[in-house]
Amino acid sequence: MTIGKLSVVLGSLSLVIAAAAAPAAKAASPYPNQPVRIVVPYTPGGFNDTLARTASEYLTKTWKQSVIVENKPGGNTLIGNTFVAESKPDGYTLLITPLPFSALPGLYRDKMKYNALKDFEPIIWAGSTQNILTVRADSPFKDVKSLIAYAKANPGKLNYGSTGSGSSNHLSMELFLELTGTKMSHIPYKGSAPAVTALLAGDIDVLFDNLPNVYPNITAGKLTALAATGAKRPALLPNIPTVVEAGVPGYEVNVWFGMQAPAGTPTDIVQKINADMVKMLHEKDVVDRFGKQGVEIVASTPAEFKTLVNDEVKKWTGVIDRAGIKIE
């Protein structure tokens, strides 16, 4: 073979090798190299949506890649949760996960298409708020003690509202009823706004709801806060006792918000998302903005969030079993 022909062969071989290597090089490019979507299993509005859109804006700038929010409500969040559980575990489909996620296994059992503990990869416990036990400003109940006394003397006569079976406010009340040995009648609503409206109108007597949802009416003097569900008093309502301080030992409900990915998502991708989310959550404007809504930053590790989810599933499955809660 002449030198000229050898050069042509070698040149062609180089092109073939380069062409074969191109896909591998593309596949090996740093994450993310294509748009990422964050699924919110609720309608727009509320803190779950706020968390997703805050992350979308920050991560888009940080990654120089589009991060899109997709609201997939319905089925008591099962539609959005199932969609993510069945998505490819490559880090390009993420899920916003709040406390009610941990109640679904107890509510639906084998009717769910996914396993809450096996089909997701916890990324970060972003933050927490509290539910506030509220009544109308003109209510005869001025503290938790008087509410319990009346409920014990009149089983089932008081009505309490919620945003549906398995919601954090529903679970908060069921735990309260269990620990106080009282009974009230449950009236579920399709969202916080109609539940608060019902309380203001006198259609229900009492309501546990997220601090951001009732705070405006509390400060306006339309609602009275009796107690907070957390282990300590919320910063926005420092004069309101916790349920424990109000006389119910062993009570605590932490209304948490986090992010997960499909099970099997590579560890390095999970760690990267976690690290960048931690940076976002420590930004002063984010801390201040979330704080004004009554949400305190946690910014956990993936392992810490996994432990939380495991513990919460066990806790709420027990509460649901003992209360005999059924889907309505």
C-alpha cells in the first residue's frame, strides 16, 4: 500500500472513530444537559408550587439549562406521584413532596401503583411550617382547654374542616382527637381557601391549617389561633402556645416540604441537586420570603430526608389505622 493510500485509510478510520465517540462524549457531558422538569402534584398556588417555581428560577440560572414546573393535580396527588415514580431515573424528572405523601400508603394500601418508600429517591427536605388550630374570633373557645372540655361533653357535635382525607390539616386533627379522647365531625373541602371561608362563615367550628393560609385572617382579627402543631412556637406567632404547651402531651405535627426523584437516580446526580438546592435555600431573599410565609428552612441531606419520610409513613399509617379513616 502506498503512503497516499495509507493516509486516506487512516483518515477515514479517524472519522469513523470520531463519529462513534461523539454519542459517548455527549452522554458523558455533565448533568444536566437537557431540560429538567419539576412535577407538582397540586394545582398552581400554595407553598408546594412556590417551592417548585423558586427552584425552577434558581436552578435554571445555576445550571444554564431550562428547569420547568409541571402541575399534575388529581387523585389526591396520586396522578403526579405515579407519573414521577414511573419516569426514567436520570434526574430529569423531579417531584415536590409534602407531608400528605406519607399518609397515602395508609389511605390507599395496595391500590397505589407505586411504593412510597421503594420507588423514590429522596433528595432534600427543604423546609417546614406548622398547622395552626384556629376558630372564629367570636367563638366561645378561647383556648385549647375549653375546646377539649366541650368536645368531651358533646361528642361529634363540633364540626372541623380539612382539605381532604390524608391532608396535613386532617391528620393534625385526627392525632389531636386521638390524644385528647374526643370526637368531632369531619367536613372535607377542596382546598384551603374554601375551608377557611367555611370557618369564617360558621359552617365549621374549628380548623387546623397551614400557617401561611390562616395568618392573614389571624392578623386581621377574623380568626383566633389557639395553638400550633410544632415542637416550638412559630416565629410569626410567638404568643401562641404549642399544642403540647396547651395541655396535650405527645402531640407534634411537622408540616414538611421536600423534593424526590425516581428510585435508581444516580447518586452523583442526587447529590448535585441537593447541593444546589441547599445553596438556593440559604439565599437571604429565599430565607426571608419563605419566612414571611411561616416556612422555616431545613435544607437536609438526602439521607436525613429519607429517614423523615420513613418515619412519617409509619407514624401516619398508625394514626389512620387507629382512627379508621376512609377515603371520602
